[in-house]
Amino acid sequence: MFAFSVWCPEEPPGMMRPTEEKRRGEKHARQACPGWAEAHRQPEVPDLPGDPPQGRARRRDPAPVESPSGAAAGDRAGRRDRRDPSAEGSLRSPWPLPRGEARSLRAATPGAPGEGERVGRTLGGAGADKKRASLGLRDRAGRDSIPVENRALILNAFGEAVGQGLDRVRAAAALNVSLRTLERWEGISPDAVPKPRSGNPAPWNSLLPEDRELIRELVASEELAELSPRELSFVGLEGRDQYISYVAIWEYMRERGIYDTDAGRRRARRCRCTEPPDTSFAIEPNQLWCWDISHLLTYTPGEFFYLYAIEDWVSRKAVGWNLSESLASSEVPTVWDKAIVAEGLMGMPRCLWPVAMSDRGTQMRSRGTRRYFKLWDIDQLFGRPRTPNDNPEIEALFATLKTRPFYPGRFESFEEALRWCERFFDWYNNRHHHRALGFLTPAQRHSGEHVRILEERRRQKEQSMARRREYHAARA
């Protein structure tokens, strides 16, 4: 006789699981000994009226030991009355039963929904839902107000649920009311007349009338029109000795349409240009001026001098410049006024004035700068974002300035930087022979002398070539 074993990947071949071995052993014992089954039969627990039949749904509680006083029978009868709604004197509670008790109780009556189904309802059961509907709490959401006349009914229902064994937290959840609200109602006398509420009280840190007036003055000030809400908050703290959060200033500006919260995104979408600015119209001096700002280092960390420079696009002449200790758009009109007066444009029609070419820096796109150019009917032309090659002439000017052999690198004082810039721009305009101009000085190209100078150079070149031809022809 051969014995076959069951093999699985987790066990070595030839081994049987203990459960399978026990089952096979019991099978062979029943076949070999007819009386083995009777000797090993488990004692059956007597069923109570209303209990489910024996088998998979049999009661898990062991049979109680009968006592002469019949306490076990009475205990069973009491438990059966709680489970069976049809039992005499039983009261079905609309509240959910405690978790442990609801799990252990089963219902198996003829009118029950199903065999072994729970009678204890959950928080979303039909009984709790009907209770909430009767109190007007079924559709309540969030912090919806509850009528004053319903408070007593809700407290009575809450006490009834707690009295039937439900804890306070679950009872409050079944009513869809915060436990803290119920506890607050319990501390109020029933005879107390509730005070009418006109609205939520103002927060302790809300703005005062004088604070709102200061915000209005800061936002309406023309001198502070270029400042952001954070900078306006700093001005109010330093200049007026009043602290106002920049968020309050931002909300004030946003409500009145002054501060556009989506301007940055729209500006970014507008700036997605792939073509460089058109400068082909500039063929003569004073048709296109490019300008920019450069930092000059000092010996104090974090402190700089700021050089504002304007250069003619065609002649490369520095038509105007200004050195300042501040980086602000208020310095832009100063340098442009100097350049316009120096070039004698005041007596010319505005349509003949040059176009302003620059990058997209903060000072170039500020409201003050735009207002100045609009006042003088000067058109603005901007390069592409993060593309300094669109304005290469002014970048080359600053590169020439900072790569000069005698450039100090850092300046000890503002006067020293001012003297050095005066010497540099005089040399650059009048003595620097620019390679891109055919080795003409920017002043010669700007004034129109380049025509005579280039013609003289061409004549000298032809004379030199003629002498060479005569010399070599005589030697041949």
C-alpha cells in the first residue's frame, strides 16, 4: 500500500500539513473503529427560543450552569427580551447600541430582516436618521444655526440616548450636533432668555478707523505709487509709527482693483515672445537710444553705486549718464532729462525724438518710468526676457568701462566714482576709436564727421596703392 503526500512550494517534499494529517487520521479511525465517532461527539448546547439553528450560526456563548435560583435562565430571558422586539415588555431603542454589545447580539425572529442580522443600528441607521429628522437636524451642515425652541428637545433626546447606554460622543454624533455645543446648552438655565445676535463680533486685532485712513493715504500717495504692499507696510511703521499688515494693504488694493493679483501671470504670458525687437528703423543718430543700469562696487559689503547710462544705438555715443546712490525709478527722469537737453531735442518735434530701448528690469517697467515716457511721447521698446543680446550695445559699453586697465574695481567714496566716470565718458566719446564704427570715435559718428573722415581715408588709401603700382612697374 502506497501513501501519497501533498507537496507545496513552502514545505519540503513529502511533508503533509498538520491539519491534513489530522483529517486523514480521523477518517481512517472512523473506518477502522465504528464506535469512534460516538465516543468523540461534542456535547450540544441546548437552544433557546428564538436562537438560530445549530451549525455555522450557532451561539458562541457557552451554556450557563443552571443554578437553583434560576439566575441563568432569568439572564437569558432578559437578553432575549432585549434582542426580540416582539417579546412582551421589550422596548426597541432608536439609538445605536454600544459596540461590544451590538456585535454580540443577534436577531432571528420571523419578522427580522435576515438570519443573524444586527439589531443595534449604526450612526447612519434608519432609527437615528428618523430621530434627526424629527428634530430638524438631518440636513444640518457645518455651523448652521439651530432654532432656540429646538434646544430643549435636542437635549432630551441626548439624555435619552445616554441613559440607554450610549456614550456621549456617539450620542452627539448621532444627533449631528457638536458635543461642545450640547455641553454649553446643558450649562444654560432653561428660563434664560437668549441674547439676540446681530453677527459675529469683530476680532481683537481688527483694524481701527485711523488704520484704515492711513492705508487710504498710503495707497493714494503719488510718491509711494511704485511701492509694493510690503514696502507700504514698512513706510507706515517707520514714518507714521503705526503697524499695518501688508496683507491688509493688499486686500484694500485688491478690492478696489488697484493691485492686480494675476498681472504677473499675464505679463509672463505676454513675454513669451520668440522674435527680437525690431530695430531696423534706426539708421541715423538720435532715432533709438538704449539705456541700462550697472552696479559699481564699493569697499562696504552690500553697498553699491548705480550708474545710469544712455547710448545712441547707431553712433554708440554715451548721450547721457548719471551716478546715484539709490536704485529707483525716480532716477530715470534725471538721466533722460540730461540727455535730451545735451542733444538739443527740446526744439524738435516730439515725433522726431528717439525711441527708448531697454530690458525688462523693474525700473524700466515701473509706473513712474512709463508715466515719464508717456508725458514726453517717447515710445518704449523692450528686449526679450532673460535675453541681454537684444540690447548688446549698452552691455558692451559697461563691459568696456569695467575692463579698462585703470579701472579700480572698487571705489572708496562717491566722489571718487564720480570723477572716474567723468574721465571715462570723455575718453569713450572723443578718443575711443570704436571697432564697430570703422575705428571712428562715437562723437565723430554722432556729429556726422564720419563722412569726411572716411572719404579722406579712402583717398589716402588710393594714393598709397597708386604709389605701389608705380614703384613695382618701374622695377619690372
